[in-house]
Amino acid sequence: MGGLNRPPILVATRSAHKLREIRGLLADLPVRLLGPEDLGLPEHDEEDDLEPFDTFARNALSKAKYFHRRSGLPALADDSGLCVDALGGGPGVRTRRFAPPDRVARWGRDEANNRWLLERLEGVGKDRRGAHYRCAVALTDDLRHEVVEGIVRGRIARRPGGSGGFGYDPLFVPEGHDRSYAQLPAVVKTATSHRAQAIRRARGWIEREVLRNRGGE
């Protein structure tokens, strides 16, 4: 089936990393996964306020509904984050905005967040550095919505390692491994990550609500 005949789904993210990862995970489905830029949707200030809730699921659904309203297309959105045992589950839904603004201005968001996390865990022993990544994926169209989740457990390393991935990947060592996601081959993250798990669980909704109802094959 030609690409133009594939039903479109809007992936509600401005992150090129995330859009590329989701496209790879769903590459075998006969759909077109589009980002806001592909539709010419300008970025609005109100997008900064789409994640006011205290759970990943509610934040993901908030984003999906917002971008569905703007585009008229079925929308897929995720909210994900790092939950560290020694921080009482933090940064959690504050994962992206964890570091103080002055540090973000100085080092950029990812490096500032990683530095801030290591500072907060200074002196914390290996047995208390347990953590997990959690991802909620929300899907919505005119009538229905669904939220699915994925979790990967691991621990926070004492120092960053590797240059792959993004976010906290240089610090997160997944269970069963002794290297960070940023050090491991990309295929390992694709197979085990929280987002990969959640996106796989979203396939049923896409097949049922998008392909079946919109004539995809």
C-alpha cells in the first residue's frame, strides 16, 4: 500500500528523538506517523501547560486530546519519567523540568538534569539507588481513548557514561545490565525501554480504532 494511502496518526511531541523512536517501534504498521511540524502546527505557549497533573497517564491524555483538537487526526502522546527510590519516586512527572532554571541555562536541559540528580544522590549507597523509568501512552480520536503503560527497572549510576540516547540515559542502568542505556547498543533500549513496552501495548488500539475504522490494511 502506498504511503499516501496509509491513515495518519499525529504523534504529539516536539522531540525529534522521541518521534524517531516511536516511528521505529511502529514501522511495520501501515500508518503514517506525523509530528506537529509535518502538519505545519506552530508551537504555542499553551503547550507548556499541557502536563499539570500528578500522574503520567493524565498528562499523556491531556497532550493527546490537545493535539487531536488542533489537528483533527487520531493522536498519540506519551508522558514518561524517571522515578528514583531514594527521592521518594521523584523526579517523576517533573523529570524534564527537574533541574533549577539557572542550571538549565548554563548547561542545557539534559546535562543540567543529570548533574542535579547526581547531586541529590550524593552519598547514597548502591543498595538505595534503585529507580525505574515509567511511560504512559495515550491515544485518542473523535470518540474513544486509551492509556497504556510500560516500566523498566534499574538503578542510577554514580557517574554518567556513554553518548547514546538522551535524557537520563547516561545515568540509568537497566536491570540485568552493568552499563547505562547510553552505553548499550540502541537495540537493547528498543527491546527493553519503558516507551518501547508502552508503544507495543498501544498497537492494539491503532489496529482496532485507526486501521479497521479508517480503511487501513
